[in-house]
Amino acid sequence: MKQPNRLQQWIEQGNVHISQLFFQYYKELNISDEEAMLLMHLHAFQQNGDSFPTPDKIAERMQSSLKRIADMLQKLMKQGYIEIEQQTSDNMLSETFSLQPLWDRLLDCLNKDHQEDKKQSLEALEGEIFQVFEQEFGRFLSPMEIETISMWIDQDGHTPEVIRMALKEAVLAQKLSLRYVDRILFEWKKKNIKTSKEVAKHASSFREKNLQLQPAASAAKKVQFYNWLEDRS
């Protein structure tokens, strides 16, 4: 029941509307224009308190014939977009059309698009990280260096942003090499530091401690950096 709850939350927050979501994806679900209109009429009936409109009532609002509407309802139930639920109230059995299966399918489409957008965004960031290294190194990366950076992402699970921050630490330390960046990433992973926010907090904490240990005049003259190759804490 997690998907319906999530969809309801999005609707209440105003991030998505059922009609907007439906018209965006019904073609992808192989629902015809006529069937789409029928489903929207069902939804409208339910919004007005009629949870089980008869084909006759629906036919009064559409140009489709009564038989055509009945056939479409059967087809949509067979395809798993709507279902009939039975409810008991005051010892009276009643039936309702449930559009929840349709909402679930629409939510699947929305989640799929979100994942695709996220994947494309990540791929763009991965492409940029190679350019950042080349800018800092002042040269093109070798095939082996490109493979090393790719392994940081694919095998070690580091995000492009965290790798960028590790490179920044290497620049501050004036130790511009992939070996040094690799050591930084190794230390962060060992300390379970995974996000850019955690990296910033950890580095800031180190620098604050380092400044407190040095005389004020000396600290003001020096640029503080974390010597990750000598870190044994």
C-alpha cells in the first residue's frame, strides 16, 4: 500500500494532479482516447459521490453507444486498469468501481520517468568530472586515469560530487595526483563518509581543531588542509 499513500501525499501537496498525470501517460499505457474519456467520466462520477455509475449514466455523458461503453468497461477491467470492489454497510452489499489499479500504473510511469531523469543527470555529472580533473591537471587524462575515476564511481560507489571534493582537498594540499585523491576517497569510505555534506562537515571539523592547536599568527599565515596520506585516526 506504499504507492497509493505516496500518490495521495503528492496530490495533497499539489505536486501532481490526477488528471494531469493521466493525460500525460495514458497513451503509454495503450489506453485509447475513447477509453481515456470513459475513465475520466468514472473519476468525475466518483468525485460527485457516485462510486458505481451504470453504463446508462455514462452513456448520457458520452457519444459512445451503451454497448460500446459496456465493452470498454469489460476491456479495462480485463487489462487491470479498473476493478469492482464489494463493500458491506449496515448488512447491505454494494459494489464500487475502483480506479486504484490505474493510479498505481500511472505512478509506475511517473517513477520510471523520475529514475530516467536521475540517471541522465548522474551521467552528465560523471562526464563533467573528467573535465574537472583535466582542468586541474592541465592536460588530458590517460586511459588508465579515466578507468581509475570510472572505478571510483562504478565499483567504489563514490558520487561525482564527492570525487570533486576529494580533488579539491588534493589541490589544497598541493598534492595533485590520482594516487592522493584515491587515498582521500579510501579514508572517507573507511570512516563511512558518503555524502558531500558529510565530507564538508568532516573537513571543517579537522581544520577547526588544527587551527586551535596552532598559534594565531602562524595559523593566519598558513592554508590549512587535511594531509590524508598521513591520516591514521
